[in-house]
Amino acid sequence: MRIRSFYLSFVFNFFAIISYAQNLDLRVLNKTILANDSLLFDVGFNQCDISQFENLLSKHLKFYHDKDGVSTKTKFISDLKNGICNHVDNRQVKRFLIKDKTEIFPLYKNGIIYGAIQNGEHTFSEKRESQQGVAKFSNVWILENKSWKLVNSFSFDHQTYKDNSISTGLFESDSLITKWLDSNHVKTLGLGIIEDGKLQQIKIIGQTSEGNSAPYNSIFNVASLTKPITVMVALRLASLGKWNLDEPIYHFYTDFDISLDVRNKQLTTTLILSHQTGFPNWRSDTDNKKLQFIFDPGTKYGYSGEGFEYLRKALEKKFKKSLNELAQELIFEPLKMHDTEFLWTKNTDESRFVMGYDRVGNAYETVKNKKINAADDLHTTIADYGNFLVNVLNGGNLSEDIFRKMTQQYSKIKENEYFGLGWIIYDLGNNEFAISHSGADKGSQCLVVLLPQSKKGVLIFTNSDEGYKVYNELLIHYLGEKGKRIIEIEN
């Protein structure tokens, strides 16, 4: 019986692991296909950016339209250039994906995903017409040389659309935004808009919990958006001459797990903030659950929350204060961030705290963290974090030299995307760049983007595992061409 029980347990666990891996693959697949759809239509078609079609359409494309016949890639792009994109008012014609009617099915060969079928419906609006059109579509996406390409597309059953819920005025109506969020399984959205170096707009749509409307000052767990607070504490101290970014950290702190590894003496604040420590994201990710180097410090990029915790302990050792106390003195109090905390305390207003949800709408239990983490679990509001970002956009009370170092390209993530000191730096071309960071935990997907040259920015807080699905539309709407460029880089 014990052998049989062991065998059944092994089989169950084996298939559970296979199921988890497949579900993870499908989540990545869905995100990838929807991102490509957004680039083709939100950017390519709606903004007449022909380069998107040149990049994402297979050279073998066959496009079947129930009104206009069959097109190759060459004919499709030519028709687009000489058609709606050849008119002065071309941007009046828009295509919108109806996301709650979109399904994505993987195509496997030898157990590996090589393609996908995307079925759904989309609407087309044109200001010169009184009503929208709607059609069904089926797209076949194939991996060609490790890049996703649209190889077959069928657009059919074109009709008049009787529901104008998806329109160019989406972001002008809370009711339309709510419907759009529902289609993406996002229950609550916190939005902050920065213009001319000031927080000009705050919008909260949704609920803190079932049946309770979210107030203007709703509190979100912003996950890894904790890191920029830690970053600015360290950089403020460096600007004040109290902390040297390139001094070895072991002068103040050495973790016991790596005390016998001579590489610990190479660690500096610069390497930590640019994610070049050589640490895993968390020590719990290693086989023995201990902190260790997985590559030599300073040799490449490797995102690590452990690095930020290492820095926290060094700062606390030197200054004899907790990170929370340092942040209160240097950031929270000067910027009047009275609703921002590293910890869940007796002062935390639970009635304003936004509950998190998984991808199918099940609520997660609220984690009331009792320990400070320099990399995760900050609680804040759009107003507080927006004021923080405005301060960063306007120099962060840093010396000119330290601000320059903050936005320097230290470690490469991918083409045109780098880590500076604690912030992602997007190279937008023409000597322009964006400063950004994101956060992702169970029931939390958040993103912030700043444009130093134009003094613009956007904050996006969501309370869903699916929250990333609303990023593209928001970036394009509020940041325009720069938002499109960031999407292109990420894709």
C-alpha cells in the first residue's frame, strides 16, 4: 500500500508540474499574441505605422477578406498605404479588438508551441460613418526564426455594430473604461497622469473589495515599485555626501551565506541598483535556499530583489536607522506621502486597501506584511506615488552628477532597454529616453513611465494578475508616439 501510495503521489505531482508548465506557457503565449495584435492594429492600423506590418507580417501572408478578396503581404501593405493611410484624415479610421470575445489556441509540434490560432471579433469605427462595423476574424501566428509572424488572416461576417461600447472615446467615459476593464478581468484601475512636470489627473475606477467602491485615495500594494523608493533613499544619501555608490558594501554588511566567497567584496551600491550583483532574484529560488552568486558581480544583468535587501541591511548598519525611518526623513515627509508605508501597521486604513485578484477573478488573501522589504510590498496611493514621480522627474533633489548616473545605461536588458541606477531606461532615439519601473505580485500589476524631456508621465496601478493587458492602450493614449516606441522595444 505504501508503494502504491508513493506511486500515485509521484504520478499526481508529475502531472501537476506538467500542467503548471503548460499553463505558464499559455499565459506567455496569450500575452505575446495580444501584444502583437496591439502593435499591428492599435499602433500599425490606427496610427498608420506601416513598419508594424512590415515587421509582423510573414512574407508568406495570405489575407482573406469576405468583401475584398485575397491579399499577399505586398498587396496588403500597398493597399494600406494607398488607401486609408493616404488620406489627410486617415487617423479617423480605427480598429478595436473586442477582448472578451478573443480566444487564443496553441499549436504544438513534439510538445513545443510553434504557433497559435487567434479567433475573435473586432470593430471598425470611422467618423465619416454614423455606425461602427463589426467582423469576425481568425489569425494564424507562426514562429519564424524565433519571431512571431502573422501568416494567415481571415476577416469575415462584416456587419453594422449595434454596441458602441468600444470607441475612440473610451478614456473619456468611466462606464466605458469599466466595461473595458471587465473584458480584461481587471477589477480596479488606479491612474495618474503627469503633464508639464505636475500630477494633473488622478482617476480610480473599481472597488476596494466586493461591493465597496474604491475612493480617490485607495491604497494599493505596488509590489516591485517599492524598489524606486529604496533607490532614491540611497541616491539622496549619495547626493548629501553621506553614502558612496562605489564603496564596497562589505565595509558595512556581509551576508553569512556568502561570507566565505571573496566575490562579496566586489559588491557596491552601483552594482546592486543596476542589477549586476550576480544574485538570484530571491535566495529561495536556489536549490539550498541560501544566498549565492549565480554569476560574477558586474559581468552581466540579472534582476535581483536580494540585492536590494542586501543594500537595505548595509544602510541600516551604517546609519543605525531602519529603511522606513530613512525613507520617512528623506522622501515621505518632504513629499507629504502620508499614505505610503513599507509595513502593515495599526495606522493602515484597511477600508481603503484594494484587494487583489487572480486571472479568473478569485480574491487573494491580503498579506499584512510585518517586515520591511526593500524590494517589495510597498503600500501607497496614486497621489503619493505620483508626487514621488514628479519629484524624480524634476531632479529628485539629487545633485546633477548623481541624477546623471541614475539615468546612465549600466546593464543591458534587451535592445534599447537598460537598467540605470534602479530605473529601467528606454532609449527612444533622437537623444530622448524614458525612465520606467514595473511591479508584479499576486493580485498586483503596476507600471510607471516618465519622459524627462517633455515632463510627462503615467502611473498605472491594477489589482489583477491580468492587469498588464491594459498597459498598451494606456501608454499609447497618454504618451502617444513615445508610448508606442516603448511597446515596440518591449515586444
